[in-house]
Amino acid sequence: MYLKGKRYSQSTLNTYTFFVADFINFHTKIALEDLTNRNVEEFIETVFLERNYSISSQRQFISAIKIFIVFYPETKINNLHLERPKKSRQLPNVLSQEEVIEVIRVTKNLKHRAIIALIYSCGLRISELIKLELKNIDINRRQLFIQNGKGRKDRYVILADSLLPLLQNYFSTYNPTCYFVEGGICKPYSESSIRKFLHKSTKLASIQKNVTPHTLRHSYATHLLENGIGLRHIQELLGHERPETTMIYTHVAKKDLLEIKSPLDTILMNLEKNASANRPMLNSENQYL
């Protein structure tokens, strides 16, 4: 209830509760009042190394402990100066535009196809897709209203014209009542089901990459950038709080990189120009490569 009162998301609540419970269970022979800074360090040194937890998980644990000692100040954990390790700067995995179309094409189930197409065409998070209510879909204005997304932010995203026939076919076939996609009458669809059929479609499309629903979101953002859409607009469409988060796609987009010439090409081009000026009838034996 304490974390709920702080308005944390359910996902964060579950993660923090797990880490704090795991920490307390690790030191089960020590009373809560006797836990010290060293006990926190021992947990990180032992459990995190043995389980090979990611840097992201370690950062979450540190955040959880800092909240725990505010909630339960009776411990001897004080002036805790645990430094959160820097995040690994990994570039997002993306599909090419052709690969996205192929994944949609090989997905024969109408509901599954509609889900994959909507996630990609609107750049949705999987949590936003399963919480999307019918009342927030405006076909006439070609808009989705994403209500209470990550960080409790609302935003509008654009529906693709090419998606409308698929959506109309889906709605007339399945007749959802509350949510865009349902696991029962007025019950949200499960995230695990989406991950499973997306994995199956990826294999059918002969794509070797590890593709998740978030890969479709990354692909959407990257393709927007490659199509000339500005970062400010992409940030709004994705619902990013900070522009730095959106900037990562500049490292993935191919458009500008493909326009850069290798210095080898430039050297050979200049040599060819000089050779052509001196020897107009340059033959293959005189070429440099």
C-alpha cells in the first residue's frame, strides 16, 4: 500500500517488492532492526553476481532499498551511498521495413495480424496495446488516444490509412466489447500470448533476430527518422519524457549513414577523375580496383 500511495506502476511495485523480499529473505537470521549498510553490500556482492543479474536490475534494487529504508527507518541502514552502476548503452534491435511487412504477411490469424500491425504502425508499448479501450480509437480522425501511458502520460498517435481496412475486418469478425483486443468479455489480452505468436511469425518470416513487441516500437521510431520525421515529433509520438531517450534512434537509422562516403571511395573517385583528364581512354587494366 505504501508504494501504491506513491503512485508507482504495478510493474514497478512488483519489481521493488520482489527485490526487498529477496533481500530480507537472504538475511533471514538478522532482525530487520539490525540490518546495516554492509548487509546491503553483501547481498549485491553475493546474490547479484551468482544470479548474473543485469545492471538494470541492480539499479532497480538500489532504488527499492532506498525506498524501503524511508518506509522502515528502524533499520541501521543509514546514509546509504550506493552508486547506481551506469546503464549499458546498447543500441535497440530493429527490423527493416521489408522485414516488418513480411512478419505481418506471414501472420494468417486475423487477430494476431491486427495486433502486430497496430503495435508497429503506432509505435505502441505492449502495455499500451493491451490497455487500449475501444472508446479511445477514433477511426474518423485516424487517431488513438493513449491514456495513462508510461509515466502516467497521455498522448495521441496517428492511425495509418493502410491499416483501416484490416481494423474494420478485425472489428466485424471479433466484435470486441471494451478493449481493442480481449482475452474474454471485457478482459484484457495477455502479454505472453502476444510474445508467443510474434515469435512464431518471426520464425515463419525467416528472421533470425530476436524480435519482441518492443522491437516493433523501435522499428517504428527508426523508420520515422529514416523517412525524415524530426526527433521532436518522434519524441511526442513515442511518449518519451526526455529527448535524450529518443536520440538513441539516430545511432540506428541508416538514412544519413548511407549518404556518407567511405574515404576509400573518395580517393578512388579523385584518382579516376585525374586519370580521365590525362587518359580519356582508360581501360580495365589501368583501373585501381
